[in-house]
Amino acid sequence: MKRGGLRTILWFGTVLGMIYLLGACKPLQRTGGTVSTTGDIPVGVYLSFTGSTATFGESTYKGIQLATEELNAQGGINGRKVALHAEDDRSDAQEARSAVTKLIQRDKVIAVLGEVASSRSLAAAPICQQNRIPMISPSSTNPDVTKVGDYIFRVCFIDPFQGTAVAKFAAETLKIKRVAVLTDVKNDYSVGLAKYFKETFTQLGGQIVVEKSYSEGDPDFRSQLTAIKQANPEAIFVPGYYSEVGTIARQARELGITVPLLGGDGWDSPKLVEGAGNALEGSYFSNHYSHESTDPVVQEFVRKFKQRFNGEVPDALAALGYDAAKILFDAIKRAGSLEPAKIRDALAQTKDFPGVTGKITIDAERNARKPAVILQIKGKQFKYVTTIQP
Amino acid sequence: MEAFLQQLINGIQYGSIYALIAVGYTMVYGVLRLINFAHGDVYMLGAFVAYYIIVGLQIDKHPSVGNFVFVLLMCMLVCAVVGMLIERLAYRPIRHAPRLTALITAIGVSLLLENGGIVVFGADPKYIPTIIEPAQAGESGLFVSVGQMIMLVVSLVFMVILRFIVMNTRFGRAMRAIAYDMDAARLMGIHVDRVIALTFALGSALAGAAGMMVATFTSVKITPLFGLLPGVKAFVAAVLGGIGNIPGAVLGGLLMGVIEAFVGGSALTTYRDAIAFLILILVLLLRPSGILGKAVTEKV
């Protein structure tokens, strides 16, 4: 090769490397396994059964399954059973779009349940809206999700409320004044939650001493944590997903940071303490429900869930999946028709539905207004601390 | 000052991992003029081998120095074999093809390992159970965890050993001879294929060691795409130090780690991952031969 060959080959490598990196961020298409049982009313489900937030999808689907099996055991809706069509989006927003397209075009579903992660719900919602198929997100809390259009609903609270709830808890119950914030920049949920937390916390007289960010998949958070430690906060708000929070907590402790961490419902996973070990002891996060609640509706759900899934205790995502499916079935019954437009209208009129995660009323923005609970991690278990009303 | 030193320690520690991976890139480039994009995925394999051995044999319940050395050596062995297989099956058949062919093949091998990893290991993240509980520390001072210390020391030991192998053994001399002129080396009776295979084995073993240590001591989540970003960053480190130059790769790796630590701790924290590419572009524009690389005209 001629003079300057090194430069040429390195440039080539750089460009190819970047193309390849972009490609690898969106792994090649793979057909999701369709879990199909014979039945009459096709309902679509798209969730993350694999990938970085796999437990979100698994838990939610168990809740949906339980609700569907109960309904079908009681004879279904007007004698017609519900058949679930489930697609795996592998924790990837792009995959979520193709999963929903498949459900609508191939499986001809009349309504869609999903996703947990706001980024994925935001990616798929426009497709449901265009096709005029009602979509109910069980647990996407970013406010923009239901703003996509009038066919998009959710059965959980939204981040302006969740952020406010954690901020109130920090300022009024924990009585702390100085908080550091560590956000996942690639995650709509995390960025939104951090924003609302900061707004309320500063209004309540608190101070955000330092703000840092990371991106999902980073192995090392020490540089951000070192800067946070320097600012000497009384708590660190980490509105990320369980997959990184454990590592963050561990590395924080290794750097001598002893203050508690605070988080949102993205922490809710049995894998959280697996990654964290003892590093999260004494930390708090907000959630949609506590299985320790004495409410008979909750106790009945926990009992049925344990019976169905080998004694597993349902997490909040399972409860929300259950509620989302129940609300959909209720709307189909009230609509008296399988026409998506009529189901949509019935969904919009949902009022005081006795859900496991609280009484659910769908408001004009198609959101649910519900209380949040604060849980503390103690002995690697999630313990109920308090409830914060909207 | 304290924060400065702490960031420096963080950076050097993580940089030593980049250095271990970068050395593999640079050695392969040295002998074959090939950028082995699959190298980051060998690092990923090292992490998975560590996971399966530790969880399978329940080593997390019986931590001891001997057990760690055993896991480390197993990871290195498996990765060395995989590295040699990659060379034998993917690169050797096209050794005399144009360079672009080899480069594209390397990307293919990388995609194969990543997506094959998704099939074999599954896409859900795995965690190696916490082995060393973080020590409860006091109010001030610098913090270096036991895991960080181990990573740094082991990396340095490997680099010294590598330096010895390359400079003081027959194999090392053969490797350098091939890097200088492959055809002349063959004429001198050097078994070129064998030396190239061993070069892959050596580089892959170091990447495997890096993967094992990161997975074991930082309790990070392990996924089949685990090697992607570290691999690319290590490649940038190798270019920064001067690709083909082993001390350059070490220097580039350490610099890369330190720069990232300071960017991560500064107000520009969001751009932490972007900085690697900025460095790459700057190096290519200003000094494509890297810091320690010689700006030589390439041989024919």
C-alpha cells in the first residue's frame, strides 16, 4: 500500500466501526415467539420478556395471564374467550414498534396491552394511534405517553406525581435538604422523573447539590459518584432501572458514600438486590402498591397469584398488568362490541374501578389518578413505609 | 484535590482494563494489519465464562485467592482457544485478500459472537453475586476498593509479563519479525501461521482476563453486548497510543480511562461515551500514527 495507507485504513475502520456500532444498538430482527391459544377475542401484548429489563415483562405478563385465565374460567366476555397474543420486544424501542405492527396487522388484535418502559411505549403508541387500536400501558409513567393520542391509556400514576411523591417524602418525612441526582440520559422515564423530582424538591426548600448522568449499560459509575460525594449530599436520587441501580449502589459504597439512595418504580424487580448485595439497605423508592397492604382486594390478588405461580409474591408490575387487563375486559364488556372505537370510548369512561393498585378512574388525559407508596429495602426485602396521596 | 486524586485513581483503574484489551488490538494489527473488531466480544466471553464458573461451582460462597486464580486462568484459557479458532476459521482463509475484506470479516465475526451470545446465553442480564462486600469507609480520604486494587495489580502484572514475552522470548522475536516483514520472516524459517495463531491466543487471553475481572469485581450486569463499547473504546485507545505499538496501547488505555473519569465527573458528564470518538477523530486528523507510533511510510 502507498504512503498514507495507515491513515486510510484507520479512517475506514472508524467509519465502519461507527456504522457497526449503530447496527449493534439495534440488533437484527428476530421473530418473537407468539404465545397463542385458540380463542375468540384477540388481545395483543408487547413486553420485554428478554433483554436488560426482562423481569418487567415477565412480571407484567404473569399479571395479565392471571386476569385472562380468571375471565376465561368464568366464561369470557358474552361467552367468547380472550386469546392473548404476546410479542417480545427484547427491551428495545425499535423492536417494540415492530412487535406492535405485527400484533395489529398479522394477529388483528382489537386492543394492545404494553409496555412497562416509557421509551418503548412512546415508540409503539403512534402505531396504535394510527391504526385506531386502543393501547393500555400498565406502568409507563412518563406523561408524554398518553399525549400521543386519544387511543392511548394507562392505569398507573404519572411521573409529575411520582417525582413529587418522592420529593415530598425526602423533604417532609426524611427531612433532608441536600440531594444529588444521577440520571440515565438515554431513558425518557429517568429524565422525566428527575425533572419533576427537582421541581418539587426545590419548591419544598431543598437543594439539588449536584446533577450527574450515565447511560444504560455503563460498567463504571465511579467518576460520577466521586463528584457526587464531593458535593456531600444527604441522599442520592437515582431514577433509573434496577439493572444499573445495583451496580451504582455498590460502587457508591465502595467510594465511602453512606447516604441512602432514592428511586422510583423502575427499581421494582427481584433482581435489584441481586445486583446490589447489601449496598441498598436502608434506601427508599416509590412504587404503585405494596403486597403487604391489608386491603382485601390486594390480599385476594396476592393469594391467587401465589397459587398460580408457585408461591411467587407479585411485584407492582404484576399488579399493574393484572389491573390493565381487567380494565380492558371491563371496557369490552361495557362496550358490548369488539369494535376498537367503541372499546376506546368505554375505556375513557372507566370510573372507580376497584383495582389491586387502588381505585382507578381514567381522567380526561387518559391517565389514572392513584396514590403512590414508598418502600424501604430492609434485609433485602421491600418493606412498606408510607402512602402518598395525589 | 481529593476529588482530583480520586478521579485519577478511578481513571487509572478503568484505564488498565482498556489497556489490557487495547494490547490485543494492537498486537493483531502489528502482525496482520487487521483491526480485529471481534476482540471486544472475546472480552464479553471472558465475563460469561467467569459467570458460569463462579455460579456453577458456587465460588462466590467460598472465595479464596486460589479460586480466583483458577477462574482467571480458565477464562484466559477459554478465550485463548476462541481467539485461535477465530483466527483459524475466519481470518486465515482470507489472509491474502484485500484488507477491506478482512475488516468486514472481522465485523461479521463480531456480530456472530454477539448474536450467538444472545442465543446461547440469553439476552437477559446476568450478575455475578457480590463476592467482596464493600468495606464501610470513614468520612474522608481516598477510596480504592479491594476489587479495584486487584484489577489494577493484575493488569500491571500481565503487562510486565507481556513485555517480557515480546522482548525476550523466541516467540516474541518471531512476532516482531513478522510485524516487520511477513515474507522475509517466512524466508528466515519462522513458522508464520503458528506465531500468528499464538498472537491471537495471547491477545484473547488478556481480553478474557479483563472481562473476568470487570465482571467479578464490579458486579456489573453481563449481557452479550457487554463487550461492544469497551471494545470500541479500547480500539480508540490503541489508535491513540499508536496502533501496532504495545507500550502505546498501554499508554492509550490509561489515558482513555483517565480522560473518561474526568469527563464523567465534570459538568460534561453526558458526553462521557462521546469523548472516545472525539479523541479518535482528533487523533486521525492530527496525528494518525498516535502518540508513540512512528510516522513511517508503510511497506509495500
